[in-house]
Amino acid sequence: MNQEEQIICAQCGKDLIMHVLPINDIDFCSSWCLELYKREKGDRKFFLEFRKAMAEMGDRWVPKGADEYVRMCGACHKDTFEACHAIMDLSGSMINTLSETEAMHWCCHGHFNLSAALSDGTVSLETARKVQKQAEKLAKEYGHKGVTVLTLTIALADLASNLDYDRRIGTPPEIDIPEMSHAAACLLCNPDFGKQCEVQVEEEFRLVEKVRPRVKNLWCQHCIQALAHLLMNRSEEEGFKLVDAAIFLAEKVAEERGHKGVVTADLFVALGRMAA
């Protein structure tokens, strides 16, 4: 490759063989370098840039819903936005431990959400691995190439047996930051796997209008989307029972953590407790 053909990662300075993800005409060699750029840039400014870059991708495959998910972060209420980002590293700190017992490919956000269920130390690793097995069982039944973020939530719903609240105190895990970018994860997904996720995402967006009116307080929009997964693969009566329990319990977890609204880690801790 001659000098004119070189593409240099804006974050680490490595030579690139190909564009991984361009933002404002600068390039990154990995999702982690993009994540470091986001942290330096500031989340609000980054999401504005990122959404613009997505709109300019032309023929490049972009998963259905990806633009909407990015918009949700960019438009998030200040209180939930700050609470989410304050515990993001903690929420992902069990990803590497959980990956040791994975038997198939996992979506990056699926990794993160299961790890987030362990983020306050009140859900055991044993419970998380039980959920992991159920999610992989479902993925095989669906004929999927891996576990999507939706399949994870459906697995948590399948295992939900404890719908009552009791205040718990646990020891959060040691910080172990995974090298991933939430913003880039969907865009860097394997298209064959991603298109299997797209089918579920279409169902999610159809069902979310049924759960949205049941949320009366401040919630991260991604969490409201995740509530729709609880309606999948079960009767509507059973699904709404789980949705209402998850709303109540997630708001209690948020209260325990001093959050003014429910963020991803709060919801998945609640779902993890329900499955324990």
C-alpha cells in the first residue's frame, strides 16, 4: 500500500486496510478506538456526528432500527443519560467472565445487557449462566447464528419466577472495561446474523406501542423498547404481567441506586432478580 492509499486510525494511528467506520471523514480501526473517540468528544456531540454519518453511508448495510436507537441516545433525558454513562463501564465489567462459558456467538449488546444484570452484585453469576444457556437454547431453536439482544431478554422472561420486590445489597464487580463501542456495534455486526436480528426488531417496534402507555415515570427509551421483548413467545396476559412486574422492580432498583429514572443496568438487574 503506497502512502497515498494509507488510511490512518484517528485514535491510535495504526494503518488501516479498510474503513471500519468513518465519522466526519476520519476513520477508526476498531470499535474500541471509536469508543475512545466518543469519550473524548463527549457523548452528546458524538451522537450528533454519528447520526449524520449514518445518513451518509449510501449503499452500506445499516440494520433496521439502528438509526432510531442512536436517536434515542441523542435525545435522552439529561438525568437518565448521565446515570447510564456514569455506570457504563461497571455495567460491562462481567462481559469477559461471561464469555468464558458462551457456546455460540453473542450480539455485543446481548453481552452487555447480561453483564449489566450483574452490575450491583445482587444477581449471581450462577443465575446469569442459567440465563445464558436458555438464551443459547432459544437461538438454536430459532435457527439463528447467535444470541441477539432480543433473544436474551426473552430468555430472562422465560425464567422469571420471582416477581416480588425485596431490597438487596450486593458487592459490584471490579471494573473490567470491555473493548467495545455501543454506537458501532450494530453497524459492525455480521450482516447474516444482523438480518436475523432485524426480523425480531420489526416485532419489537410493533409491540413497543403496547407497553409504552404502561410506563408512567422517567425511563431510558432503550429500556422501554426492551420491555416489548417480554411480550414475545407468550400469551399477552402473561406478557403484560411480566411487563408490569419489570416496570415496578426496575424502578425500585433505580431508586436503590439513586437514579432519577430507569437505565439499562437497572432494568436488567431487575430482570436478573426475577430469574434468580
